[in-house]
Amino acid sequence: MTQATGQLISLKEWQAQRFAGKGPTLCTIRRWCQDGQLPAKKIGNQWYIDLEAETQLAEKELADSINQALTG
């Protein structure tokens, strides 16, 4: 789990913003949060995605994928 650096949004809001149509279930997203695969913070019994950190992570992963495709 990472420290919050930006706006926190609920898992349901993140799911709706990130995935068009059918995306992963909330159960899967919660597991990603628990496993540290998503930058998230647990407040009480609810998980929230750190939107800024998640955006930075997605941009880095995209850049890494493009770089790998170009360098073979």
C-alpha cells in the first residue's frame, strides 16, 4: 500500500472511469489493492484508489510496453 499523493476515489468510481463496459469485479480490484498492485489506501473498511499515483503507474507501464516493443 502506498501513501496517498493525490485524490482518493472509491473502487466503484475508479472501475467506472478506468474500464469501458465490463471491467474486473470489485472483488478483483480489492485484491489488487490488498496485494499492492494498485496504489490504494484503506480507510476504515473501505479501499480508495490514489488517482494521481495510479495514473502515473499506468503511464509508466504504457511507456515501458512501448519501449519494449521498439527495442524488441
